[in-house]
Amino acid sequence: MVIVTKPKASAEEITAIETRIINEGLQPHKIVGEALVIIGVIGTPSEDFREQMAVFPGVERVVRIGKPYTMAGRGDSRSDTTIEIKGTSIGGGDGVTIMAGPCTIENRDQLMSTADTVKLHGATILRGGAWKPRTSPYSFQGMKEEGLKLLQEAGLRTGLPTITEVMEPDLVEKVAQYTDILQIGARNSQNFALLREAGASGIPVMVKRGPGATVEEWIMSAEYVMAEGNPNVMLCERGIKTFEPSTRNSLDINGIAMAKRLSHLPVICDPSHATGKWYLVEPATLAGIAAGADGVIIEVHPTPDHALCDGPQSLTFGNFENLAKKISDIATAVGRPVKDLADTKPPISQ
């Protein structure tokens, strides 16, 4: 951090600035110019301290050097993080992970048939929503704990690790009993109490980008999780709000590439929520992989036209099979072939 003083700052004001820096446990380094004084701050100042110094008497402006996310940031020597979960891995820069399944768990048959299908065609992680945040309070809200039990059953049946959304801090412990990855939804990306509780759970966490969040704010959300001692965090780009009305959101391809540059954490692309239209899922998926995404999370349903949630953006089994082949082709073309399960357990018969 660098503090630039006002051109007419008095000697007393400059001394007070240096004293304040020292009292914070940091070290000032003063450079005296013809018109003003620049004071470098050696150490790691907190965000609160930076904001306090910005309004300190005699201070013209405060310039941040480096990034505010110390754990989630790439730094000079951090290699890509790899998260290992039950025979599969996410991140590390050496392959693409496919996560797939229904947006919402509706019943046992729907989930089991989808789980079997997505595994058959290359998915190594099963997604499924038990609690569903909906814009309308009258829309289907999910099967809740019964859905969690079905998701756990499907994971055991197929040998696939599972991921599901947790919506409230008080639910983290319960949800963590049934799933392998906690998903923080876009609406909760700055629910700091939830982020902390998810981090304290100790299991991997995927943080979706908020619809109006900058890349830095998105990474800072991951920092909240990591600050609780949990290094197994991944970022998920799911589209941001723009002026374009023809799609549900706008998939930020720039954001995927920028997140990979700024952070060592795995970055997942969610083309289903980004586009809101099943026929745009394929091009968005392939673009995300080409941009550097470590994985994709795709909504699949046996009968999307009868889905209780997000049917228009869900792929049929046949469409998912076709997309999985193209994912493999693109991933191989960019030198990151699709990752396989190390332990390919056969499905448990119904």
C-alpha cells in the first residue's frame, strides 16, 4: 500500500501518518518529493486500515499494491490447485471435469435415471438441487432433506461424488452430511455468514459468481471460505446481468480467463444458468472450455418439457450425450482431456 500526501500537507500531518502506520504494526517508508510526500507501507495492511488512512488528515489518496485476496490469489509461485474427491479431481490445469444432473431433484426415478446416464457419457460429478432458491415464493422449492437422501443414494449407486446447493448457514451441517461438495448459489455469493460456515465445514465448496459481482468480488467470496481454513474451493462463472434480454444472463468468457489469471483455484463454467436456453448450452460450454475453464456444470433432465424447475435450459439425455463427445474433442484440442473416474464402480441395480 502506498499513501500519497496532499501537496500542502504539514510536517505534523506527515509525522502523524507515520505514527499511525507504526501503531498498526507496519513499517513506513517515506519518499520526499518537490511537491508532495509518498509513504510506502511495508507489511500487510487490512482493508479497514486502508479505508481509515484514505480519510486521514493530510492524505490525498491511498493506492493498493497487490490484491486484497491473499489466499485465493495466484501470487508469484502458486500452481493451480487440484481438489481430489472420491476418485476424481478438479483443477490442476491438466483436464476438464464434467458435472451434470438435474437442476432439481423431483423424485427417485428421475434422479437415478439421470445419474446413470450422465455417468455413462463421461460425467464424474453428479449435481442435483434439494433446496431451490426461486424468484417466486410460489414456485417449487425442492424436496429438501428427502432430496438430499436421494442424492446420496444416487452417489452411492453410481460411485459419483455429488454437489448440491446450501442456502442458509444453519443448513450447512445437515447438507454436508449427505453431499461431497457444497455449492454457494449466485444469490448467496456475498452471504458472508454462509460463506464462513461453508468454509468451516471442511468439505469442498463451489462459489458461484453473483449476477452483479466483479471478478474481484467473486474471488473475494472464495477468500471468505478459505479464511476458515478450507483450501478446497472452486469458482463458478454462471453469467452476469447485462442489458441483453435475449438470454437469461450473459456468460462472461473474459471473466473465466481473468479468474484463471488472478486465482489458482479451479474455475467451473455453468452454461445452463448463463444462457437459460438448452440450444445455447453447447456453444457456451465449448467456449468456456476453450477459455480455460477447468470444468463445466450442466443441467440434464429425462423430460425437460415436464421439469419442475429450469426445463428450458436442461438437456435431454440424447443432447447431453452429443455434447459430452464435443466436450471431449475440444478439451483434447486445447491439451486438457476430459478427466475420468479413477474408481469406475458399476451402477447398483434398482
